[in-house]
Amino acid sequence: MSGWILAVCAAVSPVSAWAASGLSTETLAGTWQCVFEERSGEHWAEMNTRLNLQADGKSQTQMHWHFFVEGDTLDYRIQSQGRWHLEQQTLIREENPFEVKRGHRRASLKNKNIRDLDKRWFGSMQQEVKRKKPAIAQARILSFNGDEMVLEGGEEMQCTKVAKTSAGGMAN
């Protein structure tokens, strides 16, 4: 399941609408905070993603995944870096995951099925880091106004620009 760590995005919209909205590499460059939440009864998932898209094509991503399922909490932080570009209304990131951390104590998980799930998920995340090969994430941009955008690809993520990128490529 290579590349699942970077899962964020996909959907269709007329290209002419994007030209009018001002979507371009220059307007997309900057730091974006993206959020996805889903609740089903007492179970919920929250994913926060911080995308740093530099004007020179470099990218850094920080993900925080938080799940509450069957009375247990799973919490992971994943960081990756690489390159990005825009093709029509699709954001394409090719990044190497370089760090993954658990934010919960494995010993605190009460449910055996959740402990097994945690072991599989975290093991898979660690394998992605050890592979040292880039994963590709393609994100369709459903809407964009310069300060906010909606990404979709399995889940719909609401994103807000939290910093613009200067000419030197760094967020300010």
C-alpha cells in the first residue's frame, strides 16, 4: 500500500473556472492548514495536515491523525518532504516520509483488536520511512479563492492559507 501516508485528494471541475479563480503555482504557494473530521456514533477521526508549498517547488507536509474507536485513542504524527507542482486543478506532491511518531502509549490501549490495528498501522508507517522512496499524492482542488481551498480524494479536506510564500521560497 505504498504512498498511503500521503493520501489527501481528487475530483472534477471545468478548467476554465480555475483560470478565473486565480489558481496557479504562485497563488497556491504558501502554508496551508487542512482539516478532515468524521464522526459515526461514538467513533471519530480527525486529520490535520499542514502543507508547506514553496514557490521553488519544494514541499514539506506534517500530518496529525487522531482516532477514537472502541474506547481507545490512536494518535500519529507523520512528516514528509519533497517536491510539488500543479497540473490544471490537481496538486501533485512527491514526498519522502522521514519521521513518524505515536502520540499515544501502546500499553494504554484496552482493546486487543485496536492494539493489533495500531501495530499494523504504525509498522506500515515505519516501513514507509525506511523505504526512503517518494510517495505520490494527487489532490484535486474542488474550490479555491486564494485564502481557502477544498481538497478531495476519499475524504474532503477544508484548507486555509496560514502563511504566504516570499520570493525566496520561505513562508512568511
